[in-house]
Amino acid sequence: MKSVIGIALLAVGAVLLYFGYQSWNAPVDQVVTAVTGNHTDNTMIYVIAGIAAVVGGASLVVFGRNAV
């Protein structure tokens, strides 16, 4: 069961990283980065949440198997 949840987290993390990448390269974010030196909050939330979901999902897939 933990492996299924881990695979789902991996998929969600990949989607969040995709949206973060798209937001990172968006013209609005490029302008904000040029003016302030920081990316927008939404971009950072996508990237950080995506990384956390991928790491959590991978750890569940690798270490979450039930020993019988």
C-alpha cells in the first residue's frame, strides 16, 4: 500500500515540478526576477512542494515495502 502512495506522490511531485519550471520561465517571473532579484512566491511554492513530493514518494517506494 505504501508503494502505491509513493508512486502517487512521485507523480504529483513531477507535475508540480513541471508547473514550477513553466512558471520559472514565464515572462512575468523573468521581469520580477530582473527587478527584485527573487522569483515569485508561487514559483517557489511549486518548486519546493514538487521536490518534497518527489523525495517523499521516492522514500516510500524504496523504504515503504512491507516485509512479509
